[in-house]
Amino acid sequence: MPQKIMMVGDPVLRLKARPVAPEEIGSKKIAGIIKKMSDALRATTDGIGIAAPQIGASLRIFIASEEALAIDAGTMEHPEHAKKKKWTYYVFINPETVKRSGKKTKGTEGCLSVPKKYGLVLRSEKVRVRAFDEHGKKFERGASGLFARLLQHELDHLEGILYIDKADKMTGVK
Ligand code: ZN
């Protein structure tokens, strides 16, 4: 059965997610949640990220797809090939924003929990995030462009914030 994605209106999307305890990272339970998140993301046609609350788990975990980096680099293959490609997924556990640029930019966002809608959201152009990976290793990652936007969108999910709260102009299907 495909993994269910929680839709806007579900209270779990509005909770402040709880941190994963250090000893939980790498556990069967957390690995299972990450697997469910990956499966849900792979099953979508245009998703580039997913946060744990979106599969009903109120935990501070999100996944960002390498696809966002490919879009930023302008190295996207033909869209049909891109869909079949097995993108690498970067796992962020207990992420914290280390730095964000004062310079902001508006860009279009969508969300797997708000189907068939898009909106313009103002976000920092660059961001630096510290987190643990799925093996419990601490890392820091700087991001710009779409990848920076994606990280900020996913960080918001962990606070119970949806992009529709911030978008100043919503539109329907692209
Ligand atoms: Zn989202």
C-alpha cells in the first residue's frame, strides 16, 4: 500500500515536532520512519522534499532530494528521464539553522500536503543548517537557490508552519 501523506487540515501538520533523542537515531523505529518518508517522496511526481509530520510522525526529521541541486545547477535531464532517476535523498535529523542571509528572494513553492496549489514565498537566499544524518553523524550544509528554499520550507514543517501561511499569492495547478 502506498504511504499516506497527511493533507492540510490534519492537526499533525500544525504541531511543533519533537526532537529525536540521540540514542534513537539509527534505531529500527527511526530508520522505518525515514524509509516511509523516502517511499512517499519517491511515489510523487514532483516532490523534492518531505518532513516527518507529513507522514503522521511528529518528529524533527526531513528529507531533501538531490533533484533540487540538479535544478539549481541547470543540469536537469529531460523531465521524463529525471522522473525515472533515483535521486539521492539527504536526511536531516534535529536540524538547526546556523545562519540565514538577510537578503531574501521570492519564489514559487508547492507542498505535498497542499495538492495542486502553488504560491510565492519570500525566503532567505542562503541558509546554513546543522543536523544529524541517518547514521547519527553531525553535519553542516550551506545552501542557496532552490535547495535553500527547500530547506527553509521543510524546517517550517517541523514548527507546524505551512508555506500557505506565508505565501502572498496562491495559484492553482501549474
Ligand atoms: Zn511541504
